[in-house]
Amino acid sequence: MARIPNRQLVHELKSGHRLGCTHLVELYQDRLLGEAKRTFSVPHLDAEELVGDVLLTVVTKIDTFEFLRSDGDFHYWVMTIFRNKVRDYKRQRLITEGLFESFQETALEEEETYSSTEYEVMKSILRQYEAAVRRDSEDDDDTEHGSSKLQALVEALDQLEPWERVLLRCRALDVPYEEISRYTGKSARILKVYHARVKKKLVRILSERHPELKPV
Amino acid sequence: MNQDILDFLLQLGYLEGRITTHGLYEKSVLRKQPKAVTSLAAKRTLVQRLEAALASAGKEPGAVLTVGLYLRSVRQEQSLDVRELSTRLGLSANHYKLVERDRLSPLKVPADSWQKFIRLFSLPFEVFEEMVRRTHRLVYFRASFQTTLARYDGRKSKTKRSVTLEQAAEELYARAHLPVPPEEEIKLHLLLNNIARGLKQT
């Protein structure tokens, strides 16, 4: 089935056409479900519910949406709603089950990639984030947001070359090497080779710049 | 996807809005070919949920569902030309205008033009079928409606006349819900079968 223009879809939703709902589901349900499951490791049933909530938000908030630049604005708007829903889901899971537990099983494998100190630094950031999110959920007035605990990571990323930053950020979200290649101007083959090295470089910067995160 | 602890931290950074991919991730999502993982029943349930949300937002779902009204609203929204759309549908401009004004029975439009219509607007077949049925009823009852229209049209005052004409139009569209005689149903059924078969073959 051919893809309908976003402007038509938005028009249908804004004017209450039933067809708009059908088109929205056709266009986004499987796509977002795949992303939630594959990229963000959300279990199938939770992912279905999450995607339903995303599309419901799109329908209920459609009157607040306006095209400002291009037809693609709508897609970015939907993706922002999706990102926020996945974030809320992850925070909720963290409060009920804990984030770090999911990495215990792969820890041995990762120990080969990173030194024990480097691994401990990353664990430390994750634990701090986890603790801050728990505090946020208990006290609404808390000014110390969970996201601020990721500042160390952001600062370390800033020490990398621009193309290295793009490579790490995009690969963490499963963007194909070919697309990163088009953006950075480096060949996909080179990016594949350098991915693991750049990861090591980032972790090294993290442990050097933040000695307080190292285990005592 | 193989994910290590660093990738997971980077993902958290993205979700928390601390890092960005300059739109590359969002674009890549659009380029990926999604696998059909949702059952038809689950899709239908979600569509119904969304329609209910539209209705509770004060919008009447399915309010505009004749071929003419649909074509007109899409053409105005996308600033398309009559000639452009008629060419894409394989109709002459005059023929197209009649379709857009709901003046022509869907039975008089060739099946391959309807197939082009479905593909152009990515219409699910059941939605298209409902649209065509309603248009057919509308055109079928229009003749008997002429007398009602004349009654409304007889008003001398211009403002009263326009108000009553609007009422007449509403009445006419309301009649598009009435059942048509069985022989008309059979003709429509044959046309829809032809269109569906053509779509399957291509």
C-alpha cells in the first residue's frame, strides 16, 4: 500500500475522519512496535500497550500540532511522543524492578571488552541514575532529576570527535552504518571497524575525567 | 539487537533528552520496512480505541464518507488541481467533477479508476466499500429528492433560502444511509468484486 502524505493524515485526524485512525495505525503501529521491541528491548505485550498509548496521544493532541517546516514535522512529533513514552516506561520499570539487574547476565561477557574499573564506572553512573529516578518518584519537588546523573556521560561524549559522537549515539539506537556513513562522510566499513575502538575511548575518558565514579 | 552497558547508557541519554542524533534515528525509523507483527484483530481494536478518542474529543468519526466529499476535502487540503487528480484516476475532467460532487453513480466509473483511487489514497478496502455504498445510495435517492429540493428552493428571501438549502443538503446526505433495492445491491456487489479482484491481481 502506498504511503499517504502526512499532511493528508493530519487533515483527516483534525477533521475527525475515521479514515485518519486507520491510516495512523497502518503507518505507525508495526513500525513503533518493532522499534520498542528491538531497539529498546520492551517485551511484546508492554510494547503493544505502549504503542497504543503513543497513537492515542497523537489522536487526542492532534489539534495542538502544526506543520512549521515540512511534511516530515509530523513524523518527528510522533517520534518525540514515542520517546517520552519509552522513557516513562523505563523509569517505571526501574522503580519496580531495577535497571541494573538486566545487565548482570551479560556482565561476564562485557568484562572481556572493558576493564573492571571501566565497567565499574559505567555501573556507578547507572546506579546514580537509578537512585535519582527513585528519589524523583518519591518526592515531586526534588530538583535533582535522574537525567542530570547522565551529565558525566554527556561531558565525556563532548571530548570525542564529532563523527565519533554521531557513531556512538546512532549505533546505540541501531541506526544502520550506511546511514551514519552518509552523515559523517566516512565509509560504513571504517565506521564498523572504529565502533568498538571509539566505545573504548569514551569509557576511558569517562574513568579518567570522573575518578569519583571509580570503585574505592 | 546486541546491547552492552554503554549502549544502554547512551539510550538512556537519548530518552532523557540529554543527547541527540540530529534526526538520524528518527529518519532511520521511517526508512526501515516494518514487519507485520500485529494481528488484524489487534489492529482493529486499536483503530476502534482511536475512533472513540476522536469522538470524545468532540469530533464525529465517519462524518464525511462519500467519495465526493472525501475527494474534495483531500484536494483542497493538498491544493491539488482537478486536472491533476482526474488524470491520476484515469478520468476526464468533466467526469471527475461529477464524481467529486457526488452526482455520478459509482457504477458508472470504471473499475480500474476505482483501483487507482484506492492505491492513490491508500484506502483499506472495507473503508472504500463503505464510501462507495454511501455514495451510491446518495446518487440513487437524489432523483426522488429533487422535489424536496424544489420545495426548499422556493423561498424568496435570500438568507432563508440559503439556510433551507443547507437543510436540504443535510436531508439528502442523511438519506445516504437508506437501503437501496436488491437489484441495485447486486450491481454494486459485482462492481466491488471486480475492483477487489483487480487489486489482488496487481
